[in-house]
Amino acid sequence: MARMKFLCDAERCIECNGCVTACKQEHEVPWGVNRRRVVTINDGVIGAEKSISVACMHCSDAPCMAVCPVDCFYRTDDGVVLHDKDLCIGCGYCFYACPFGAPQFPQAGAFGLRGKMDKCTFCAGGPEPDKSEAEFKKYGRNRLAEGKLPACAEMCSTKALLGGDGDVIADIYRERVTRRGKGSEVWGWGTAYGPGQKGATPPAPAGAPASPAVQKGKS
Amino acid sequence: MRALVLVAAVLAMAGCMEVEQTATPSKLGKYQGKPDTMPWNNSPLAAGPQWKQGDRTSWEEQIKKRQLAQHEDRRINQ
């Protein structure tokens, strides 16, 4: 069973905002709502500037799902977190609970009225008939039902943003990091299980051959 | 005594169960909304990726090919 996830490679993201544009265009997302955005840290600092593309991460234990007072969230068999807009009351609890700021609320009128929540659907639509007009108007295009991956990941020019089954995209990322010999210190094994210091050499997973970065560190 | 141990074992194992949150028509969990349909139950587009309608395995196989196409080394050497 697939668990659909996004993974953004900070070494590759060039802050082009192509993913943001692709998402807005694909789903005809209204003005003021950004299902995806690019976050940059150390902007302008040579050698230290890093960007990542952020949207709903389709958490396995989603906080939005846990706090929703009307239980409008559900997870599909592919691990995509979706919600029913007919049930959503626009209370905003999910926005406070989400560590990524994924839930968005349409701002209509001078007083910033809070509408029903809108968020990244992993291009999987919602609980309306697949590929129907109702589904497109409420949730956007259902690319998974067309056998495609999310538009943001598929059109990423540097392939910094990967989308798909967590196992598959983690393998792609791991192979990349092994080839280039850096990047694992940003996140991944070293950050999760290593010494936790910036620039420290991450330990190799048990049973796996040492990566070039590890070998380089030893020499 | 044996029955007591069995009941205790069942109760202990029940604590390890994952909470069901999947909106399939048969298992709704806590979700209150409309049930969703599965992507593999759709007919593929004429000029798009192909799979056998209703066959989850064939849908997953073709979407995995698409995922692997994100790996430029593999895409170049395909």
C-alpha cells in the first residue's frame, strides 16, 4: 500500500516558484489562497540560502484530523489527507494545529471573512464523483484519477520537489545524496538519528554500505 | 486460568491497533462526510497513462513508473 508524500530537496530548490504557479493554474485556486508556497531561509546570504517548497505534508497522524470538531477529514487508501468541504465550518482549528500552515481560508470582503478551508489535495480531488465539475470547483483537478502525480512535483524543473509513494521518493533522494556526497545533514538519517550537530557526519544505517560522505569523513 | 491469560493477551494486543481513519465505503472510522471513490476505479484517459479499470495493482504499477521518472538518472537510461 502506497503512502503518498512530498519531499523537497533543499540543495536543488532554486526558488523559482514554478510549483506554486503550477498548483494555482491546475486547480484554478482563487486569489489569496496558496496551497503551496516556497520558503527561503538566509535570503541573500551567499552559500547559506536554502529554499524549500511547502504544502500539506499528508501526515500519517495528521493534527488537523485530530482537532477538527466536525470530523470532516479523512485519509484515502493511498495515505492522502483530504476533507469534505460540505462539512467544514471554517473554524480554523486545523490552521492552528498544522505545523506547516497548510490549511488556507479564502479572504472575501473587506473584513476578511473566513470561508471553508482549502488545502493541497495531492491532486486527488475530494469526496465528490471523480473528475466531476463539482469536484473540480470545490477541490481542483483529480490527477491521481487520471493516473498522474501532483502537478507541482511533475513540473519541477530541477526535480527538487518529489511526490509519490514515500518509499519510492525516499529511495530517489537517498541515491542522490549518496552520489553528491552531501545534503543528508539537512534532514534525513543524520538529523534524525545522528549526533544532531550541523555539518556532522551522519552514521550509516545498520547493514547499509557507508556512503561516500561517510567514507570521505573517515579519510 | 488459561482463559484468563487468553483474555489478557487479546486485550494487550488490542492496545497495539492502529486507529482506522480511512474513508472506504466499508470502514468509515470517525469521518462524518461523504465516502470517496478510488482513483483506480476510473477509466484511464485515451491519451494518458493506461491501467486496467478497477485493478488497483495495475494502477499502482503505472503510477510507480511515473514516480521513478522523477529520477533523472533512471529516466535518461530508460
